[in-house]
Amino acid sequence: MSWVVTTVAVAVLPGLAPGRARRWERTNYAGRPVSLLGGPAVVAGLTAGVLSAAGPRPATRCGLAVVAIGVGAVGAYDDLRGGSATKGFRGHLRALRHGRVTSGSVKLAAIGAAGLAGAGLLRAESGAPRVCLAALRDSVVVAGSANLVNLFDLRPGRALKVSIAATACGVATAGGSLAAAVAGSSVAALPGDLAARIMLGDCGANALGALAGCSAVAGASPAARTSIAIAVTALTLASERHSFSEVIAGQPLLRRLDMWGRAAEAGRIGEAGKT
């Protein structure tokens, strides 16, 4: 379901917003217009996939759909209203210390709340306590994954490849229906992203990451969730000092995987607006 809805949304959203579609356009380094409407298309697919997922109770599915929509909406707010002057956790915290509330800090607060909500819903589904250290760990998995996928969305197709790889092994677990929703939306959006016709923006990347994190909370063992939380936190902290793009470019295998399927003329997606 997520694949079908995302595919349809990618095709029809630009036509449903005549004139306003320009608000969603960005320009890559080669001067080609790229549409951020890929983000709302992915959110639509994720929502459909979660609502039709097998396994979780209806109330849990509705709650997770709200998480996806909410994270996507605050990401879209940052896409459309945010600037490139302030980046990273440290940048947004520095701005707050000076009394300036950035769109990125609003987004990060919302993602933190979504992490608590998503983890709480899934722990209630399984009968686990919703208020404990383990619940905090699961919240880090959800919120941290939402932010991390966004950090990878700096080149055509990169964040979608990461989402597909992250959820591929989770399809056979208890969180398989959620993992399938993430993978289905990612696969549907991948051709347009690789060709630099669309991009996820914060809207799509944050929503994909949040639902990928939810699938891990639903399907991974407690030890695996602890490892994921540590890995996500470590990568997020590393991103404050090191460029993922530079690391990938310096590793032949990672560089080949990163370039796979990418249109030669697609070029580098502008990094403006990323946190």
C-alpha cells in the first residue's frame, strides 16, 4: 500500500498545487529545479502503509500515523520557513541561548516528542512499561533515527538507500509491517530522487526515519535496541564534526553504493536548510 500511494502522490501532487508548487522548488548546483514535494508524497505513502499494517491494534496504527504526519509536517515547516545560517544541534542550542528560536529547534523538539509518543505506543502495544529507562532508550531510537536519516539526505537517493537498507532485515520481525511501509515508500520515491526530480527534504526524511525507528522498537530485541540507540547517537554526534559526504567519498565501496543509479547530471543537492 505504501508503494502504491507514494507512487501516485509523486505523480499527482505537483498538479494539485498549481502555482504553489514553486514554493516547494529548490535548485541543485547544476541549476536544475528539484521539487520538495517528494517529502509529502512519502508521508502520504507512510501513512497509508501504517494504517493498513497487519499486527498492531487499530489505535496503535492510528497513533503511529499521527506520528508520521506530525514529524512530516514540522519537517515541511522547516523546509519552507527554515534558513541555512544555523545548523546542527550545537547551532540551534546556541541560538536558543541567545533567545532566538529557529525553525530547526522547533523541529528537533517536535521530533523528540514524536520519539516519546511512538515508543510509548509500541511499548503499550507489547505490554511493556511506558515510563522507565528502556522507554527512554526506545524514544532515542525513534527520534534519533528521524534526525539521522535527514542527515543523510544531502545527495540524490542517499537517504532512501539508507532507509531501505535499515528496514530490509526488519521485514521478517514483529515490526515487519512497519518496516515494509518504510521500504515501500522508499522504493517508490527512489527513481525520482536519483534523477534529481524530487527530494525528500526534512519532511520526508524525518518521517521515514521516525517510522524506521518505530519498526526497530516493534521488532528488535532489547539488546539490539540498545545497540541501535548507541549507534544512532554516535553517528549524530560524529556528524557535528565530520561530513558524511566526505567520509563516503573517501571509501570506494561506499562511494559506489552512493552513486549507484544516480543520474550523471543530477549533481549535488543543495545542503541549505539541513540541520
